[in-house]
Amino acid sequence: MRRAGRLLDVLDDLKVALIDGVLTPAQIRALATTMAEQREATGDPALESVLDEIETRAAVELAKLEVRGLAS
């Protein structure tokens, strides 16, 4: 759950940065680093599903940044 919370925080920071037009490499690295962290099993199928959705969203956003050439 902590990892999912961090991912949501990083995604929120990215959203604000993109709206403001001030996305930094550090923000992109934060997303990539958080995505690379190992997730622990919770034993709760419903929670696992929500965590999967958060990870998928983060992976999609990171891929979009890479396509735009903003991530390295």
C-alpha cells in the first residue's frame, strides 16, 4: 500500500508539472524508481486489483514520457 501511495503521489506531481509546463528529469526518475520497487503481496484480491491498476497507470504515463523523449 505504501508503494501504491508513493506512485499516486508521483503521478499527481507529474500531472501538476505537465499542466504548469515545468516537468523535471527528477520527477520522471522518481516515477521510474518507484515503478522499479518490488511490490509485496497483500493476500487481498480486491486490493491487489487496485494496486495493479495504479501500477498500470504509472507504467502508461512513463511510456508516454519516453515516447515524447522526456524520459531517459
